Amino acid sequence: MNEIKLIDAVMPDVPPPDPARTARVRARVLGAPPPRRRPVYLIAALATAAVLAVSMIVPRLLAHPDPPGPPDLTRTLDRVAALAAVEAAAERAAQREPTTGRYWRVVLEDVRIEREQHGIMMKELYVHTRWQDSDILDGPPDGRQAQQTRFMESAPLDPGDRKEWENIGAPQFCPYLDQVCGPGPIKKGDVKTVPWGPASGFLSGLGPRPSGAPEPRVTRSMDLPADPEALRAELVMYWSGRGRHVLLDVDEWLWATGLDLLQRAPITPQVQGGLYRMLAGVPGVRISGAGGVLTLSRTSRNDTLEERLIVGPEVVIESYLVTPMDHQLTRRLTIGSSGWTDQGPPPAPPGCTSFNDRDCFS
């Protein structure tokens, strides 16, 4: 969950962005048309639809009025298409061949777009490969994990941003991967290998279990049930009684945890499909099946963070801020592949002992 929570990336010394400019950035980043002013009648129609909808919220990014026709029929057709997309995505996931091996390996493409200290929008691209040999959900470490990250790109987001950057002398931009920020900036193609370290449980951030709280029946991610209701019930047992430590209500926690399990945890193909169904049923989730691509989106309870799960030819997790610091940082994680393998990580370079160590680059 920590890797998709972006609030700590906000730099307070950056002036608030111009609203028109951030709207253009959103269009570039998310591939959507620039937002338009909605007519009053459309706002009223959306409000009415939101009240009447039963198991789905009308997408708030809708830019055009509903097509002519009975409103109830339109909503029904939208709901049918959305639920069909959920089922199709879950079935495709469940049909994947199971894998075997010693290590769970995940390959992620990571695009990060942020406003650097001079106000220029910068884009970074990385490819992460992660290995681990444990699937424990909670408790002390009982295995190991390692990671290798290849730096692919760091540049102004578009020609307009590049011109602004060049006008101020093209100052050095310190990529996220370079925690030390020099001397000698990292270059395209540089690889950072993080050595083996202890693998804590995927839900270990919950804190100690309160006395008398129910004991979860499932302790390892590979044993999670595929049925969405049973899956939700098992996960809620971990959250139960710990709300004051988690600082998230159960629905927001389930949403964040489901996304985290998809990108990090060893799970069966059937559980992957079960997670799609479970996440689609979390209150506040908006469902779209446009173009045969499943999109689940949810805004955090304090309206600061929007997250999307997009399931099409690839599985994508998007996160972006929707506060007055709009697009301070946007992140798009594409899950390239995941599964068990006997091929472990390469050895770390000599002298590499931690993630922040410059000796870990090669």
C-alpha cells in the first residue's frame, strides 16, 4: 500500500498550480479530453442518477448528457455493461495457467509524473522486478525479498514543459530512484539492485491485534478464497478491531489492500479474479466497461486521492491527487507479469547494503 500512497510526495514549497494548466496535464497523463463546463441540466441529471443508482455510481467524469431514451433503461444498460466487464475480467484472470517455483516474481512498469521544485512537470519511467519467497499475510518476517529497478527515462513531460525547463537553464532533476541526488546523476539504462532483505507480511502495517479480536482463518495469500464475499470476510478479520491504528474505514482499507495484493502478493489466478469482483463491490467504487475494458475508480474519503484499477490487455493501477495541489504527482503502475519461478534475483553489486546506497547502481 505504501508504494501507491502518494501524499508524502507533495512538496509544500511549490506554489499551487494554475487550474487551466493542471487540466491540460490531466488530459495528457490520463489520455482523456480536457474537462468542460457541464451545463446545469447535466449536473442535475447526474445528481438524480447518483441517488437512483443501486449498485453502481455514474462515472463523475461523464462529459456528455445521457443519450435520448428512458433514463431507467439507460441506467440499466450501463449497469449491465459494467457488471459484464467485471465478470469478463474475473473469468480471464481465473483462466490463467498456475505457476510453480521458489520465488514469486512481479515485473512492473512505473510511470511517475510530478512537479519538480521549479514548477516544471517531469516524467520518469522505471521497470521494477521484485522477488520474494514468502506469502505470509501478517506477522513477523518469515522470508526474503529483493528488487531490481532499471531507470528508463527522466524528462520534461511535453514540449511546453521542456521550453520552460530550458528557459531557466535546464537545472539537474533528481529522479525518484536517486535518493542521494548526486554526485553524478544516474543515466538512462542504469540498474539499481536492492539486496535480499526480510519479507514482512503484506498486512503487517495494521499494528498489534487487539485482545479478543477474531483470529483470521487464512494466514497466507496463496490460501485466500476466490469467492468475493468469502475473500472480503477473510480480509475484514484482519482489519477488525484495528480501525484506530489503520486510520482508514473498512471500505477504504479494503480498496487499498485489494490493489496492494494485486501488485505485490503471491495469489492464485482465481483469487486475482476474486479481487476484481470484491473491489467492484466496495462502496463508493465507480464501474465502467467501456470498450470491453474494466475500469474501477474510487476517490478517498477526504477527496485527496483518486485511484483506478484498469483491467484490459494489461492490468494498470493509477493514482493521482485531486486536491488544490492537483497533479503534484501522478503514478501509473502496469503489472507486466507475475508468477512463481525458480529464477532468483541477480547478486547485488559489491558494497551495496541498502536501497539508499549509491553502490547499488550498476
